[in-house]
Amino acid sequence: MTDKEVDRLIKEMKAYTKELFKDKEKSKDFLVRAGIFTKKGNLTKPYKHLCIPQEQG
């Protein structure tokens, strides 16, 4: 990839991120398609037992 292509891709990803932050349903759908959440909104097996320290959460 060229630098221009990388820059364009980064801009597109930032725009998509902003779009997801605005719409709860779109963000949930994204997380389901990514395999992080189930359709019911629970974490999938690989993510269930991750421990995040309180300072970061």
C-alpha cells in the first residue's frame, strides 16, 4: 500500500468510528459481526474472561 492509500484508509476508519459512536444499534451490530458480542449482547467465549484493571475501565 502506498502512503496515500494508508492515509485514505485511516480517514475512512475514523469516519466509520464516529458513525458507530452515534448509533447504538450500528455499534452493537459491528461488535456482533466482529465476533465480540452475541446477538443477545453477551460477550462471546473468547472475550468472556478478560480481566481489565479498574484504572483502565
